[in-house]
Amino acid sequence: MRHWFLRLAALTIGAILLTSAYYRISSSTVMTQAAQHFLASLTPEQHAKAAFTFQDDERLNWHFIPRERKGLPLLDMTPPQRALAHAVLSAGLSQQGYIKAVTIMSLEDVLKQLEAADTSQPHPERNPEKYYFSVFGEPSDTGTWGFRVEGHHVSQNFTVVNGKIAGSPSFFGANPAEVREGQRKGLRVLAAEEDLARDLLESLTPEQKKVAIVAPEAYKDILTVASRKAALEGQPSGLSAAKMTKKQFDLLLMLLSSYANNMPEQLAQARMEQVKKAGTNMFFAWAGVEQRGGPHYYRIQAPAFLIEYDNTQNNANHIHSVWRDFNGDFGLDLLAMHYKASHGQ
């Protein structure tokens, strides 16, 4: 009898786990609920700062430099409101992505200490709570809305159209890229973004490197900077994935996966579907020195998306990295499909 009971219990637990997996809440629902709870916690004055219409031009006005922004910053929130704001950010990212975002925010304290010793020039105000939350439209499972979390070196932009999500532009930066002194010495927030790209570069033959390395000097910044529409001039340059060995192609997929997995599972899968659809129609380009510690840049370009990374400023200890969708930034492809389906436009 006891053996039968244990088997029944095991079957019941298994059924519960399968059922919970089947009824897993979608990312768009999680985002909607988090944004609704956040907005409901705000005073009228705070709400006026945080909430915009979906059509507001501010939705496309993104950046990653330390400047004043529209939206409601963490520093103007109460502790409970900050917790709800972080729930919004967490809803848009995976555990990996959320950890990167909040660690990047914490680097503002490191910068503040480093710059305090340098009195030769003025420095921007550094504050790990100077990150702004903005909601565009009315959060809904079936409507059209979006949200942005943005500040120095973090810009995460999300658009939800009838339950479908676009999560770009998606920007992560780090200054310093590696903390080289003090209590947090050794911290590298974006280590995978550099190390996996280096693994790929180092796997190339001398002949392949002649094609992959497109410039002897690294560009001063990502080429698309904070453009509203991602675009690069001319045809893709660099080494075609079609010219890579299986091992090299696997390394490329690992690098791509590290960017895709900053997003929650559904968005990460959508990104990897783009990768699968591109197949070998992708190009890896490097600029700058090969040696670790020197200024360098790379990009991965496919028909639908672009990844850019640079580490050139502050003696090559300052990273910018971004995922752009050529037609899908700010959900423009989702909106086009929605209008076509709903209005025949």
C-alpha cells in the first residue's frame, strides 16, 4: 500500500509540474501586471512624469549617456515604489539580464569614487538611482503600449502589441568594464560579451582574420549610436558565417545566445529564431587590436538584426553593447502587422 501511495504522489507531483509549465504566464502578461501595479502606486504628480501616450515622440527618444531624461527616476520614488519599478525592469529581462542591469546601475558609485580623485575636469553627477521609468500607453494584454527603463549605460525599450513583444533597442554598457581597484576589484559586468567574441576571433585562421578584421583601429563608439532606426552604410562586411568551420559557427552561436538570453524566455526564443532563420547569412566583423586590453570593436550583422560592441574609451575600459532590429526596433514591425490586419493599412 505504501509503495502504491508513493507512486501516486509522484504521479500527482509530475502532473502538477506539467500543468504549471503548460499554463506558464506569458511575458506580456507579466509585463502588463508589473506596469499596472507600478502606475497604481504613484501620486498624480509622479504619474504625470512616468506616463505618456503611446504616440508620444518621447517613446523613440532613447540614449545611453549620462543626461537628464523624461520619466520618473528611482531617486524620486518611495522605497515601495522603487520595488515595484524594479519589478517592471525584471519583467522585461531574464534573470541574467536583470542582474546585468542593476549591476551596471551600481557602477555609478564606483565611477563617483574614481572621478572624485580627478579634479582636472568636471564630471557628470553619478547616482545609481538616476534611472528613469516611463510607460507609454495603457498597459494591457490586448492593447498597444510600451515601457522604457533608461539611464547611464542602460536603455531597455519594450513594445507590446496584442500580447506580442518587441524588446529593442536593448543597450547595456559598463564603465569601468573591469573594476581594477577597491573593494569590487575584478568585477566585469559584461565579461561574456568580450570573452566569447575573443574566443571566436582567436579561432580564426590568419586568412579568415584578413576578412574579419575590417579596420586596424577601433571605432570611437558603436556606429548606430542612438539612432531611431538602425542602419549601416553599404553591404555587410566581415567574415561570413558561411566561411566558418562548424566549431567557429558554434562559437558565433554562443556569442549570439549570450545577447539573446538577456531577455525573458519568450523573447530569447524569438531572438534565436531570428538567428536560425538567418542561418549562415551572418557576418562577424572586428576592428582594432586583437590583444586583450587594447581598443576593440565588433559587430554581428544579419538581415533582421545587428549587434554592436565597442570598448575604446577610458583606455579601453568602457564598454557599449546593443542589440538592434532593423525593422523591429520599438515594435515597428509588430505595429505594421497590426495595422495591416486590423485596418487594412
